[in-house]
Amino acid sequence: MSTATATPLTVADRCDRCGAQAYVRVTLPVGELLFCAHHSREHADAYASVAVEIQDETDRLHEEHGAR
Ligand SMILES: [Zn+2]
């Protein structure tokens, strides 16, 4: 499994906690979680020890919203 071939997150991917656009996909042995940048940081400690893979696209957040 390589992050280079992972499916990019889209506007259709929503944070499981607040419904905002997701920028982080956390793959777990039993499924996956999607988080916005805010909640990915808030829950990082909780999923870091159990995640199979963490796809972090928060860099795109700055590219797409950096002009604000
Ligand atoms: Zn969120």
C-alpha cells in the first residue's frame, strides 16, 4: 500500500465528526475514517496507534484556501 497510489480525497468526502470537507483519510483494520484538518489534529492521538494508513492531504487546504 502506497500513499502515491491512494485515491485523492474529493469534495464529496466529508469529515465524520462535523461534515466539513475531509482532508485526511485514516484507514483502520475495520474500515476507514475521514476527518477535516481540524478534527484530524484533534483525534490524531486516538487513531495514530491503530491506523493502517494515514492519507494526509491538509497541504491542499492551504493551496485551495490560502488566498483568504
Ligand atoms: Zn471535522
